[in-house]
Amino acid sequence: MAGLEPVLRIEATLGECPRWSASGVLYWVDILGRTLNRFDPETGDNTAVTLDEEIGCFAERAGGGFAAGLRSGIWLLTADGAKDRMVAAPEAEPEKCRFNDGRADPWGGFWAGTMWEARDRPGGALYRLTPDHLLVRIEEGVTISNGAAFSPDRRWGYHSDTPEKTVWRYPLDPETGAVTGSRQVFRHFGDELPDGAAVDAEGCYWSALFGSGRIVRISPDGEEIASCELPALCPTMPAFGGPDLRTLYVTTARENRSEAELREYPLSGSLFAMQVDVPGLPEPVFGG
């Protein structure tokens, strides 16, 4: 694979959740910077909307605007990124536990997971918000939710708990998206930390390995079949974009990195991209 190159040189503290929009732009967030960003690859312009709390994940809504996992709960946002109303507040201690990774699913729902910031116990969970705003807990006992993605045949939903160094998959009803059984280990990464992810048209799972400076492509059988390094040690999530969905975008982070590392990897926090042979899948939208 060709190498990942910077397309937006920016010092995001915790760049995350890149999402290609049918409007031809890439949305992404800086979680700790509390911004929802809109990057136009045609012009290179990036515009940011600042919120009053951390935004961990989001999805475009079918009727316009966004659904977003903020520290306080899941909110609906207007098309310009302003808070509209909260639709779910599952966590009893939002000062200790906030939403992190999430995305819309092919059935119009919104998978969103939380993270326990002290990381001393698995106090987070994975949820699904239905289009009529019913919140269903899929999994509890999670430390850092990440890696939400779905197989092209709609039979599997993926999720990782980063400190556990493991990606799981859940069997799904392909008609409704309901979880139909217990999760299974899809891949254990040994000493590496799986962060955000995306799935391509062949059903391969692309995972950002935080702290390892690489993106890996995992087969539907859980085997690593390709790897690509980038000039930042902390990639956080890949996403497919461009008119043909053959541009792989990757967000990165600078949070808690040493001065020595940032001198060696000054592009940390930037947005990267490269061309790939196998396209991604169109990003679903939230139906609620």
C-alpha cells in the first residue's frame, strides 16, 4: 500500500471519529479540544465548531444535523453543530465516564460506547440508540470503547476494548440489526492497542493501532493481511472517503505524548490520507 500522507496539518489533541459525508466532506472531532470539524478535501479548508463539553463520536442524521455522544449523554445537534436536545443520559457519573467511539449502523441506529477515564476498572459500556430513541445496553464492563463497525453482509457488529487489546464481534440479525448471541473474540492484538476502525467492501476490518504508528487490515477470519505505517505514533481511527470511497483517512492524537516524541513526530494530531484498492462502505446515517 502507498504511504499515508498529511492532508490537514493540525495539532489536534485527540483527533477521532472521521466520517465521510455524502455531501463530499469529511467530518471529524477533536474530543479533548471539544470541536466538531468539517474538512473539505477539494479546498483543504477545515472549519470547527466548539462545544461546551467533550464530543466522543457522532453520526449524521437522516433528517439533517447529527447525533453525538457527548460527556453528558447522547444529544441531537443541529446542522451547524449546535446542541438541540439530549435524548439519552445513561451514565450515573459523567464526571468519570464519557462517550468515546461510536457510529450509525445500517439499520438507522447509533452504536455508542463509553470509557472509564480513570482506567482502574471497567466502568464503561456499549449501547445502541434506536431510531425512536430507545437506548439498549449491548455490553457492560468496558474500560475504553472503540472499534465500532459492521460487516457488509450485516451479520456482524464489531467492538473493541482498547486496554484489553481485543476486538470482539457480535452476531446480528441482518434484517433488524438486533444482537442475536454472545460476542466472540475476533482478534487479540498481543501488545498492541486497537483503537477506531472501519470495514471495507470485502469485509476486511481496518484498525488503528494506538501507540504503534500503524493501520492494519484484518481479514474476515481475523488474520492480519496488510499494514501501513504513518509518521505519527498514535493513529486513532480510519475512515473511507472520496467519490469512490477509495481514500483512507486517518485521524491522530497528541494527548499525553512526550516532548521527545512530538519532536520526532511533529505531525502528530494531523489528518492523513492514502489511496487504497478496495473501497469502503457508505457511512450509514442515524434514522432518529
